[in-house]
Amino acid sequence: MKLLLLAEKPQQLVELAGFVKELGVEEAYVVVHGDRDSVEKYSYKVFSKIFLVSSTGYFPELVLSRLSELYDEYNPRIVAGIATKNTTTALSLLAAEKQLPFYSEVLEVEVTNSDVLLKRQVMGGRAYSVYRVKPPSILTLPKKKYSYEGEVGAEIVEEEGKAVEVELVEVEPKVAGEVDLESAEVVVGVGRGFRRKEDLRLAEELAKLVNGVLGATRPIVADYGWLGEDRWIGISGKKIRPKLYIAIGLSGAPQHMAATMDSKVIVAVNKDKNAPVFQYADYGVVADLYKFLPVLIERLKERLR
């Protein structure tokens, strides 16, 4: 069995090597973008060969033509990469070119003699679905799902990226996020219960008092633009797993709650006693956030004095 893998940066070789090891694959070829020194650090011998694309430019465009050539050369049963925006773009373009099925964020992969079994989350994380597919297939893997420690020294072939026939008008780097929601131990989430952007200062003050960070639902980020995308909690944003998640003024839509289900404790504050968020909460407070938060903040300040 052969694998063709794609790494947006050398550090992802750790995760991809773990994936190769788990499947017990004999041949695994990797296309990676980066510099040689970094790639050598992660050039695990579990890889048959590493193709290093070292030129600068728009990542999906640089690797697409080489992926296509290697696919034709090696005829892999599975093409895979870690589920980042750029890797997903590159692999979906390859899937379109080769007319192959594409599956995103596959949690488990099992290879049989003739089929490949893929397990994915569906219904906003509330259920799992298992697909029996005929190879070849293209898929992405969740971040931090796999890891690996082993001997390095795989063959590295340096190549220049070949741009496809696309005119790149402009590249605007995304501004780095202010917070790392995915690593935070305490998160305070805000929803449409907040009537004005200025009112978010209540949640910000609470987050500061409990040594937490501020997150938000899709409407706060995408519709109103009150907070940046690095604050977005949801299946289209960040998945969190804090020790404490305080959900304030949000209804508890499945798309949001699916990204919070690994929280150790969930506390919900909502004036609607029938809000779906209470179905997920360990503790619930039925109250108007504009009346409850000032009292809670003052009590916390008293305890910290």
C-alpha cells in the first residue's frame, strides 16, 4: 500500500509520521514546504522519500502540480494532509483534477484488502459516520491527532515549486491572532445576548478576573464583526477544551457547542430557561446577563482583595 502525504510546514511531519506508523504502511511519500534544515529535523525514516518544495509563494499553487505528478507516478491508495486551510485547498484542488472523493477531518482510518473505512464526525459533532470507500481517496486529518518519535534520515529531494496557470493578484497575510483559544484553561464565550459591542467589556472584565480569554459565537465574529476570527468558537472556528467554559448570552447552537464539548466544566448564563445551552451545561444560571454579570464581577473582586 502506498500513501502520498502533504505537509504545509515541516513540523507537520511529526503528525504525518504518526499516521503512517498507525496504518503500518510500507511506502509513504511526502511533499513538504519549508527549508532543508527544518525538514531534516523531522525526516523520519518511516517516510520513503520527502520532496521538499523550498520556493516562496502561495502554498496551494506551489505544490499542486508536484502532487499531481507524484500521484500519477506512485498511484497511492490514500492522499492525506493535516486539516489546515491551505492544505485543504491544495488537496481539494487535486481531488477535483483527478476526480477523486475528498473527506475532511477524518478521525480514524482502517485499510482492508479492497476498501478503506473512514470515521468522521457529523451533525455538528453529535454523531459519527463510517464510510466504506474504494481507494484511491483524498482526506485531511485533524490537528494533533497523531504524533511520532523515531529515527530520522529519510531521503530528501529538493525541488522548486511549479506555479499552475493562475494569475495571483494579491496576497494579504492574515493578521496573527491575539489569543490562543485552543490552549486556554478558562474561556468566557459571548453570544447575541449582548446588545452592543461596548457591552462586551463586562465579559472581558470577567475573563480577566478568572485568568481566562474571551471567545465568541459566529454572529459576534462573522455577522457583527465585534471580535476577530481568532475568537470564533465553533465547527467553522476554534475547538476548545478548557477546564472551565463560561457561556454567556448564547443560545447553544449545535455548531457552537460541538466545539466546546471537551470542556471539563460548562457554566451557562441565559435569561431564557429553555435555551438549548442548558442541555450541555454542568451549571446553569437563568438571569439577565446585564444584571447578573455586574454582581458576579463585584463578588469576584471582593474575594480577590
